[in-house]
Amino acid sequence: MLICENINMRTTLDLPDELVTEIKILAAQERASLKEIMSDLLRSGLRARSTQSRGNTLPRSYRSNLPITSSWVSQIRQEVRG
């Protein structure tokens, strides 16, 4: 059983050099860390996508506070595949 909580996770991303340069400039201008800038940019991007795709949200049965189990994931896969 997998239960997700608010945790920090390290990851590695391969980004184009020009994008990294823009982010570093933005961080310097705002006197913020790269971590802060990246987090803000990712959050705002996710919010924007969420707003655009409101019609494509998961059915109510998929939105739940119940723990994610392998049987739940299997059920969703079967429904998506039709």
C-alpha cells in the first residue's frame, strides 16, 4: 500500500542550457534560490494546466483520500483501456 504525504524529493532534470540560463537570471533578479524559482515555476505551470484542462479531470470515483493500492491502479487501467 502506498500513501503519499507532503515530502521533499530530489530529482535530476536535463534542461536545455538556454532555459537554465533564464532561470538563473530570474533567480538572481529576485534574489531567490534556484530551488525556490523552480518550485514556483512548476507550481504556476501546473495550476495553468489544471485550469485549462478542467473538462478533462478524473471522474469523482478516482478523486479520493483513500490510499492508492495496486488493485485500485489496475481497476483504473482496465477502465481507461476500455
